[in-house]
Amino acid sequence: MALFGSSKKTVTTSNKVRPTVVRTQNVAKELQRIAKSYETSVDTLDFNIFDVETYTRMFDGTKETEWELLGEDELYELDEESALLNPFFQIKQMYEVEIFSKSAEDEQYKNLKLAVGANATKCKVYLSILANSRVKYSSNLEDELRIMIKKRKIRSGILIGIFDEMVEDVVSKLVAHIRVAEEVVYEKNETILIAQSYEPTLTINDALVLKYDKKDDIDEKTKVDYASRGFIKNVIEGEVLIEYIKAKEGKPGRNCRGEYMSPTEPVTANEPTFGIDDTITIQETDNSIKYIAKENGYISFEENTYKIKTDVDIGEISFKTTGSISSGRDSDVSITVTETDAVKDAIGIGMNVEVSEIEIEGNVGSNAHVSALKASIGGQTHKTSVIRADKLDINVHKGHGYGKNIKITRLEHGEVDGDFVSISQALGGVIRAKEIDIEICASHVKATASRRIEIKKLQGSENIFTIDPLVKKEAQVGLHDNEENVEGLKLELRDLKREIQNYTKLIKGGTASFLDVKKRLLHYKKSGVKMPASFVKKYKEFQVMQDSFTELQKDFEAKNAKLKLLSTQKVSFQDDILDARIINRDRWMGFNEIRFKLVEPEIELVYKPKEGTTDKVFGLVEVEEGEFEIRPLDE
């Protein structure tokens, strides 16, 4: 909002201007002219308003017509859309003013700093009371405030008495507030609407907006990921892909200076010339045409036709070719990466890929991240790569793999974390799952399961096979929460027990006197004598104490029962450990270990099968209450 006419002035010269009466349409221009002729600053000048005359006429630009003077009672009749929005209607004001030098002694309201501002079109005018303004109430404040507002409007070229019906109400409210407070200090700027005319409606030129190609606003401090170049523009069902904004002519207006505001002619230059297939639907209104996705996938533009596709065949995903691809696991986008050269990466260094399904025929490079619902890798994964998929199939795995159902042909010191893991050949590595199947197990394998580990053929040593009920993260979180709740309840029970002991002492010590008071109160009641207030108070206090004691006992019992339940639940985290099995279908060889981890008590049992033994199935047996051993079992 532009501000005009602030009352803060700086006197730059002492040349005094003789009072001069002028008749003009532009008071600001006259102030500049007189200031120049007296070689003084315009900020040192002020003026009195003697008269304001308003003239109107109809002029079509060809035949000159006379200006007609309007009376004051006719001004507000101009606020009619039929007249003011007529392009041939013209309006102007003439001002008769007396211009003179300001005198600091005469400025009664010099600490009331006012300014008039307007929006860009000048169709809304505001009065601003600037911060730190100070004003005391006086009998002439209302009249002076009206004059100050008029002066600032005239300086700004804003018409007086037109579009400003609200000024009287504004002035009345301000003065009423100051009268009540006697003196008001404005700590911050206060802005009030004092005039409003006819705002024009802007003309809209046509536009074609490719919404699927939108780019998020990037802050200057935000690090730009140059590897993400949007090779695939993923879309979801119901998403607006493209919108054609139709050209629309605006509506005229007239601002508070009386100027007619004509709308420009709309430009049509972006009408759609492309086609669409049946994967995209059209929604048309008076204002626009929207092209909407009918299914999930990514948008493709081929042979001047937009369509949504779900399958992508590409040679490689790398910084040079596609950049990272992120369409989302629920996007229904399926990618096949065909690069199979053993010395090249199908998924390049540092690439991030997130799709619904991906088939990688070659290798996954260092620091690459792949996330999908279903993924298969025909080559090998680098040791720093990360692959996540509900259903995951890898040929040679050296990196980190996470999922639900995982199948690996050869594990070479990689890391696997899933629900059900099946490995054809394990040549070292770390495996965590609910159930693990290994066809051929070589050496240096650490396999941890919560239910079952089964090895078909054992060909190495230095392997550790562990049953751990808390191998999965959700079980660890559950146990942690359980332990926190148990500790919290123990603290609460300790405090409750202390309170119960205190109440027990108080009640025990006061029972005799309570019974005596109760007996006396019954006597008074039977005798029809008014009961003493002190007796009644003591009786009620003892009753409240007994009620509180009863509630504390109930709370203690309830929390104690909950503690017993949670303690039982803690043990339940290892309920299935007696059913868990480690199975080796082959003869034991070299140095290998079988381990079982208990939750309660928190111990780890270790069993080292002797080389050459043929015991196949191992489980945990409770030999005595609370004592367990790892033993060979029958199947």
C-alpha cells in the first residue's frame, strides 16, 4: 500500500510564504510551484480548504461537451454502477485553497502522525495512524480530524465526498475512543479503510499449465539435488495433469481518483493442440479445461499425445542418463533396467530409485538405494547399496537388503533383514529374520531368527546360528514399552503404598474420637437439639478421610493387577522360544555355534556341536523351573 501525506515534516528553510489563494485541480502541484518560487521546502507549507467543486460530463472522445457542476447532495448519487462504469462518464474536482507557511506553534495535533495510502489500483484508500502517534482529546478534535483527512486525500489526488461514506463513522469511533481515554498513544501502525470505489476485474490471458511438471519452490539455502531430474513424472488417479485456462475479458472499474479503468483485450495464444488417450479424462468449465489422470502411473508424451503408462524399459539409471527416479512405491510404475554388462552398473553410483516394481538385469552400484514393493536383481549388489522391497529376489548380494519375503542365490558377506529369508548359498554375511532357509552354508555366516533356521548342507565353519525372540525391531519396541510401563507402575505403587500407610495411621488414631462424635450426633438428633457445627465438621472430615482411603486401596489393587499382567506379558515375548528350532540336515564340521537368547531371565545359552556329529534338530528345553538347556531333539 502506497502512503501519502505523512504529517512528519522537516523544515529546511525559513523563507515565509505569504498566504496565497489558488483555484486548482492539483493542489500538490500548486504546493510544489509556490515552494519553488519562495525557494523553500514543500514540507514547510500547509493549506486551508475554502471550497470543493465537483464536475461531471459525458464525453465519447469526439464531440466536446460542457462540464456540469454538482451540488453536495448529488455527490453520493454518483455511486451508481450504471454511471460510474460508463466509459464516457468523466468526473473532476476543483479546489479553492489558501496556501501558507506552517507555524510550529499553531500545530495542536503535531504528534498525531496521519497518512493516506491506497492499493495499486487506487480503488481502496486507507487512513494510517503511524506508530508512536500521540493525541489528547479536545472539543475541536472531530472537526480537525475531518480536515486532516481531507487535506491528505486532496494532496494524493483522491476525490472528496465520493466513495467515502464511511469517513464519518471512522472519525466518530476514533474521537469516542480518545474522549474516553483522554489521551491515546498508538504503539503500532493502525490502518483503516476510508474510501472504496469500483475495483476492476483483471483480464485473463489464456494459459496452458503443465501441472504434472511442477517444481517445488526451492529456498536459497536448500541444497539442490542435481541427481533428481524428474526422468519420470509420476501421477496418481484423479490428479489434474494439465489445465488450460481460458481467456476471459475483465470488467471495467473506476478508482477513487475518478479515473475510468478499462480492461485490456484478452490474448489467446496457448489453445491445446495435443491429443490424449483413454487413460486421461477431460473436465471442462466456463473458465478452464482440466486433463485428469484416470489411473496411477507416469505421464508420457508421444507423437503429440499424452497418456499414462506404468511400464518403463531403460538401459541404465545413472547420473548421466536419467538421474534418480522417485515415483513412489504405490505409483503402479514398473521399471525394467536392461544393462547386463558385468563391468557396468545398471543402477549407477548414488542413484535413488523408488517405484512399485523394478527388475534390474545387471548390477547395483555403490551407495545406490532401491525401494519397491517387488524387486529383482539379476546381477550383484555393491556392499554399500541398500535394497528394500516386500518381495525381494537377488542373484549375488553384498550390500544391505530389507523386506518381507527375500530370496538370494548367493550371499557374499552382505546383510539381510526380513521375515522369511531363503538363501541358496551363503558365503559369509549377516541374516536376521523370523525364518531362515539356507541350501548351502559356507563359513562366517551369522544367522539370527525368532522361529527357525534350517541348513540343508553345511560346508564351512565359524558360523553362528541364533534364536532370538527380539530379532525383529517391532518385538524390541514392544519389550521396551513393556519394561517402561512396568517401571512406571512400580514407582506409582511405591507412592500409593506410602500414602495408604499414612492414611492407615490417621484413621487408626482417630477412630475412637470419630465413634464418640458419631454417638453424640445421634443423641442430639434423637433429642431434637441442633447439632454443634464443630461436631458436624469433624464427622465429615473423618468420612472424607475414609472415602479417600478406600479409593487409594482400589487404585493400588488395580495397578498391582496391571503390574502382574505386564510382568506376565514380558515373559510372553519368549513363549515361542521352546518351539523354535535350529536344523542342520548335514553333518556338523569345523567350529560352529548354536545360541538361544532368553528374555526372562535375560541370558544367552551357547551350544557347540562337535565336528562329525549328525544331530540335526536343536531346541531349548526347560530342565527345571527357570533353567534351560540347548539339546538335540527328535523332529
